[in-house]
Amino acid sequence: MLIKTHRSGFIHPVSSEITPQGIYQQRRDLMRLMAGGAAGAALAGWAGREALAQGVAKPGKLAALPGAKSGVAGAVTMEKVTDYKDASGYNNFYEFGTDKSDPAKNAHTLVTKPWTVAVEGLVKQPKTYAIDDLIKLSAQEERIYRLRCVEGWSMVIPWVGYSLSELIKKVEPLGNAKYVEFITQADPKTMPFVGSRVLDWPYVEALRLDEAMNPLTMLGFGMYGEVMPNQNGAPVRLVVPWKYGFKSGKSIVKIRFTDKEPRTAWNKAAASEYGFYSNVNPNVDHPRWSQATERRIGEDGLFAKKRKTLMFNGYEAQVGQLYAGMDLKKNY
Amino acid sequence: MKAANAALMHPAAKPLVFVLALLPFAWLFYGALTNNLGANPAEHLIRATGDWTLRFLCIVLAVTPLRVITGTPALARFRRMLGLFTYFYVVIHLLSYSWFDMGFDVPEIIKDIIKRPFILVGFSAFLLLTPLAATSFNAAIRKMGARRWQMLHKLVYLIAGLGLLHFFWMRSGKNDFAEVAVYAVILAVLLGWRAWQYMKKKRLQPPAVAGKQLSN
């Protein structure tokens, strides 16, 4: 069509950049077929789940937190899952130190119980949730997401949680609510590096309301079939798979609905380097390095060439329409 | 200090220092072979070799002050080898970056060096260090003459500054300057001592001799 309206959705610059949703589905169907085998179509669904469950071995370190396979489109990538050791030992969580091995060493001091999350601001039903109530608010799902760090590395992580939209629907945002702000824990007694001059504490992140409502945006309570390790953001964190990892705040204590774009932690620290949107985008470089490629942790060996980064981290089919008509170079 | 001097003159002293200086490299090499360098081995190798370059730079710059202060002239025997090890680690550092981070993609490397000023600074330091390494054998010193050789090798002070700036800039992304400050203090002390010596010498020199020297 020559004339395009907003209703025709996101206009893809190059059609080859789109990862067809059908591809995922086909792969999954194939797995089901193979796993189901002679047992027939009736067992196929179960076998498919089983095949997936076997792919994610429980590390046996923390309490189990099972999640049913997610039905959300794009929520279960079939890529090789990153080793638990790497996913829980190579983290950016500056409240526990700036070296990526620091959080695993230092985060044991974090006290995750009791824990409450206050939901406030422009909502009809503000409420402070005890963590146990928040966990039970909706059915836990397992979702296998790609995680792309702004520093140029990536992982594939099986999270356990549910869509943030489930919570948002419960608290009923007012008509003028445009943004959702996530305020994370900043307790100098249990987080040794809160107070260092690296960032303004607490660490604050935010999304536009429609981004927060996208079914892929998730509240994460666990990973690898177990509760969240402290260094990964226990007891509850955000997971936004199409944005650079720092957008997904860890150890959240407050969720606030606002009408103005909140100032976020990294944006305050270096506005020219970290924009509000921070969508994964191979065509928009970080001012100090290229974002065209990435190194998959634990997979791409020392001598392997880095792999190409995908537009919206490969979630363009699910989230591209959120940014229809926006200049993503300007709104980085 | 006589005993220390004698120990340093021992025939085994030089090979021992050589082996010690190779240990970090051996450790990293072994770690890379056995896949024991953590989640991101490329990053680990690049950072560790950079760290060791800075450390060797500090060590080699400490030789002369230590020699003078402790009165152990034998320390001078190790200066050349330690300087060459600094160059060895910076070469490994550059190779690690070009290979493991950039896959030897030369146009990409050039683009990256231009895009990232801190790499440009580090690369300049490497370039400046190259003639120093290349003129470290006796024949070069003889051919150049001690004075010109020394002038050339004074470049090391500039190189130290560039190396420190490179490290500072790299860490500035995370506003994390604690480690940078440690190197800055060490280098400031080592260079400050030289400046102080120079001033002292100037003050002690009778004007006539100084004039004679100038006319040389």
C-alpha cells in the first residue's frame, strides 16, 4: 500500500531484518512432533513441554519455583540456554560492586524477606504488596528470553514470572498515566556499594505505559526453575527482553505510575550514552562502541567471530509496532 | 645492602626474574586453554594483559629510584628485561583486542580505534613504546650514542601518562576510578622522585660547570 497510516503498523526498513514469527512456531511444532512421536497428537503438547523442560536443568541451588510454559508469542526461544553458572556469576548489579564477578560474591547480604512492593501514583487501586502475595498474583510462567547487555554481550535465560500487565490491570492506571517508574532497593546496610559515586541511588528505571503493558514485559521471580538468586535481582525484578539489560531493574521495591517521563539512573549519569528507550538496535551505536555485534556468553568461543545483534533483540514482530513512526536514532 | 647486591648479581637472578615475569602470561595462557577465564574469556584476557602492561610499566620505572635510594646498583641489570616485558604485555594486549574482540577485521579495527578515543590513546602509547623496545640492544645504544638514546627513552614518561589516561578513560564509563587512582599515585611518586632529583642536581651544580656543560 502506498499510503500508510498508523494502523498499518510498524514499517520495517529492511524486510530481511524481520524474524518471522512462523519460524519459531515451526521449530516448536517440529520439536513437538519429534518428542511426541508415535504417542500421537494427544501427547504432543506434553512431550513438547517435557523436551523444553529437559533443556533447562534445575541447578539445585535454591528453592524451586516452577513455571508453566508460556503461551505469549515469542516468549520461548529455542536457542541454547546459557549455563546457570554464567547467568548467576557474571552480572551487572552495581549495588554490590562494579566488577561483573562482584554481585555473586557480595549479594548474599541482601535481605529478601520480608519484602514489599508499593504500587502507587496515577492508579485507582494503589497497594503495597507483600512479596508472597505478588508471587501468587498470577500464574508463574517459564519464558526463555535473549538478554542483550549494552556492553555487547548476551545470554539466553529461562526466567520464571508473569507479564507485568497482570499487575497493571489489577491496580487500574488512570487515564493520564503515561509512564511506569521502577524504583529498586537501595539499602546501604545490605548493599555495600550503595553510596558509591557511580550512580545516583536508588537505581531507577522506567517504561512507557504501552511498553509496560506488552505481554513480553515480565515481572521475574525466578530463573532456571528456581527462585531468583540475589545477584540476579531477588526477590522480584523486571525483564524487558527487547531492551538493553540495564532497563530491567533488579530488586524492585516501588512501582510508580506517572504522567511525565521519569529520569532513569543511567540517563542521569550519561544522557548522551543511555537514552530513555534503550531498545536493542544494531543500527544505533553506543557513542563509545558499536552495537552491531555481540558475544554470546559461554557459547561463542575465544576465536569465534561475534554474532550479529538483532533489531529489538529479535523481538521486532512482537514490539516493533510500539515504535511506529518514531525516529529510533533520536529516541535511542 | 651488600648482601642484596650480591644476590642480585647471582647468575640465577636474571633467569629467575625472567620466569617470574612470564608467570602472568603462562597463567592466562593456561586459563584460556582450559577455559578457566570466567564467563567472558575475551574480556578477561584483554583486561588482564592491559593490567599487566601497567604493572610492568610501574615496576620498570621503579628500578632507578629503588637502585638509588637503597644503594643497590645491581638492580640496573634488570631494567632492560623489565622494559621489554612491558612491551611484551602491551603486544599481547593489542593482539587480544584485535583478535578476540575484533576478529582481526582490520577495517573494523580502524573504525573502532577512531570511534573510541580511549583506544586511540592506548594505541598511541603502544606506537611510542615500539621504538624504545626496538633500540634496547647494546648495538643500538652504541650507534645512537648514550645521550640520544636517553633522550629517546625519556618518551617512557609520556607513554606512562598515555597508558594511565587510557585506563582512566576506559573506567570512566562506570565512574570507577579507585584502581586508576592507585596507578596514578604510583606513577606520580615515581615520576615525582625523578623531578625532585633533577631539581636537586640543578641546585647543587656550580654555575660555571653548568655553563661548561651547556657549551658542550
